[in-house]
Amino acid sequence: MRSAPLLGLLLLAACGKNASDNAAAQLDNAAAQSDPAAAAVLSNAADDLRENDSANPAAETQNALQAAGNAQAGRPSQ
């Protein structure tokens, strides 16, 4: 499971802003290091987090990372 260590690193990098903004920035950073299919998923999730104040941005970040992994592997999202 590649996304678990990545999520941990992303969460360590967060500071200063509200949780949704931090999560969105982390997803943008992950998108910059991803293949095009995964990057699109991560960028869209980051935009959603910025536009909608999430009650649980950590869970949404994890879901986005899972969906990005599926997109990169060519598997459909669940």
C-alpha cells in the first residue's frame, strides 16, 4: 500500500492554515509528483477541499490518495 506512507509524510508537512487548506496543499504537492491520471484526481480533490469546508479533510485526503492510486493503476474507482 503505497498511499499510507505518502499520507503520513503529507500530514507531517501541514502547518499554519486550517485543516482543509493544509490537506489541499498536500494533495497539490502529491499531484505534482504523480502521473497524469493520478494528478488529475488529486488536483480535483484539492480544489474540492478549498471550495467546501470539509468536516473531515484527513479522510477526504485518504480517499483521494486511494482514488489516485486506482487511477494510476488503471483500476476503476469504487
